[in-house]
Amino acid sequence: QVQLVESGGGLVQRGGSLRLSCAPSGTIWPIVSMGWYRQAPGKQRELVATIDSIGNTNYADSVKGRFSVSRDVALSQVYLQMNILKPEDTAVYYCNIESPGTSGYWGQGTQVTVSS
């Protein structure tokens, strides 16, 4: 079973930046979309940003203009550049890859904490 491995989370001050990375432990093909979701304490998991097979991106309104999702097609890796971080961005961030014929792949989550 292919696993998604996330990295790049941590503690940062308000206004700071972090870059999350996600890499699969094996081959996933074909890929329909890749992206990031987050879950804050006491809240449901929510979409942060996605990028599809032709590069179209989609962002939650709360992160537009601050976050940027990108990918490396050859490596099947997806990234999330997070700028101007706010305390309300504090959450566990999960990587997701969607592939036809599967229920999708999820990472184990990486903690992002933004202090005020």
C-alpha cells in the first residue's frame, strides 16, 4: 500500500511562512488531483487547496492570496507554500492524492501551529 509522507510543518509566528511537502512511498498513476486539507481542534476537515491533472488550482477563500499549491508531476509530489500565516491557520494539514479506481490516498498529517 502506497503511503503519503508529509513534511514541513512546525511552529511559526503570525505573519511567517512555511512550506509543506508531500511525497508518495511508491507509484500512484494516474493522478486526477493532488491537494491539502486541514483539521483544527473541534472542527471538521476542510479543503485548503487542490491542483488537478492539468494544473488548475482551487483554494479555500480563507487562504486565497496567501497560500500557493504546486506539484512535481514527475515525482508525484505536491507542495503548499503558506505565507502571511495567521493563528486561525493552526491545524493538522493532510496531503491527498486522488486516483481513479481507488478511495484516494491520505498522509498521516503534519501539525502547523501559528502563534500570536
